[in-house]
Amino acid sequence: MKSTAPLLVSGILSLCIISCSKKSDAPAQAPEPPEDPVKPVITHITPSMGLPGDTIIITGSNFSASANENSVKFSGNVTAVVIGATATELKVKVPQGAATGPITVTTDNQSGTSEASFEILKLMPKDGLLAWYPLNGNAKDSSGNNYDLDLFGTYQVVEDRFGIPQRAIWFNGGNSMALGGSNAEITHPVTVACWVKYDSLMNSMVFRKFNASFNGFSISVNANTTLSVGIDGNTLQTSGTAVIPKEKKGEWIFIGFTYDGATLTLYRNNSIAGNFTLAGSITAGSDAPFRIGPTGNAGTGPEAFKVAVDDVMVYNRVLNSTEMKELYEQTETKRL
């Protein structure tokens, strides 16, 4: 009987060869590709406005938890310093030179930009600021000199010139006012300015500080579209007509003046509304309280002047035209 072992071994070897050949002919499986880096996402910036040097929080996702692995740029292509970081929050300093606009975060060569803009606020002159009334629901003095006023009469707290609610005061006739600050001593040189909004002009003071002998100052609007400034002894200087509009429903107007004892300069918005030679003085002492609000008819009907007032400011020096422009353009009052 013949042995079948050689044949069996041969068959097994043939199967192994064929099997191995088939396996070697199969294509090699490609390695898994690396995951693509994900872009940072910015969902919130808190606060939404500020000044260089302020600290803000950027909230979102896909940030690096290592502060130095995040690059944060403000509008104007200015890089900020990141002082704290997690995967969902960055704490940064607003850099000098930053402009209003969106913020961009770059991590691992991937960038994400905020949909909302961060607003760089504009400063107002501070040198010589004696009193500042933002009228944010009250009549407190924000200059640091504590010349606070009290509110009286039929007033309402309304939105300011930026459209922010509860940030200005609407005075309804001559019985409504902010009054006080008698301890403030004011002499010339002086700068006085404020924002007003009315529907229709009537003759009325808007802001004043004078005593029973009319020593001090006042600034008034008049039905004939002029501005008037009063100084000691009830000496009055009135602008030309058409300086302020007869009717200006819903629009805020900046009015002010500077006086050095010889020259009076009137301002309306960002323009000089008149220069006048006016010899005299301003001596508003402790017997002369500040008063913000309309004068004249004390009723609340159509015969009474109704006016909203915002950001009343007094300086103990004459601001030049550049500084008055800064005062007109300032936005730092938004964050008070």
C-alpha cells in the first residue's frame, strides 16, 4: 500500500502558497489621517467696550489652555497680551492703539473672528473738570468733587444720546429740576457744556448757577433759535439766529460756552456758534446753587418747555477748540 503522506504535505504547502500569495496581493490599508485643527469660536466679549489697559474676557471654544499659545488681535492689527487662558475663556488686556472693531483669536494656526465689535471708548478732557453730571438716573457728580444734586418735580429717566435706557433726565416744565451743589465756587475762566433734546423751542434756561443778585452764569435756549449766556449782573450775550433748530424732535444737540473774562465763545455740536467780546466776570459762590432743567412756566402742559438733558460738565478753565471737539466726541460716559 502506497503512503499518502507526501501527497498530503504537498497539498498543504500548495494551499499555504496560494493563500499567502492572495494576502500579499491585497492592497495595504492606509493609516488614519490626523484630525484637522479646529478654529477658535468667539461667542461673547465682556464688557463690550473699554479703554486701553482695561481687562476683558473673551468667551468661546477651541482656545488653548496655555496663554502663550493664543494670539489675540484687536482691530487695527494690534496684538493684545493674554494674561489667562482656558479652553473656553481668555483674559486679555486691551492694547494701546486698538480701534473699534472685531477681535480675532488664533490658536494652532487656526483663526476665529468675533461677529460683534469691541468698542474703544473716547476720553473727555479731565484737567480742570469741576463738575460732571451724566444724569444716569440720578444727579450725582462724577467729577470726584462730590457736588451732588437732588432731583425735584415731574421728571423722567430716559435713554441717552447713545440710545442706552435710563441714562438721561427728561424735565417736564419749570417745576422739574436738579438742584444743589451750592458749595462749588466758580469764577472765570470757565467752560460749560451739556447735551439737550427737545421737540419745540421755548425761551428757557437749561443750566445755571447764580444767586439772587444774578452773579454767576447761565446758558439758555430761545424760541428764536438763538443761544444766550448770562454772567455776573445779569449781563447777557445772545448768539445769532438759526444756531439751534426751532423743532428737532428726537435729536440730541451739544451746546456750550467758554469764557475768560473778556471773550465768550459759544458752541453748537462740533462747531463754534459765535465769538464775542464780553467784559465782565463770573463769581458763583456758595449762595448760588447749580440748577439743571427748564425755567419759565411751572406747568406740564403745552405752554411749558420740556427738555431732556445729558452729560452736564463744568471746567475751571477755558477748553480750546480741540478739547471741545474731544468733549463733543467723548463716549466714556457709556460705561458709568
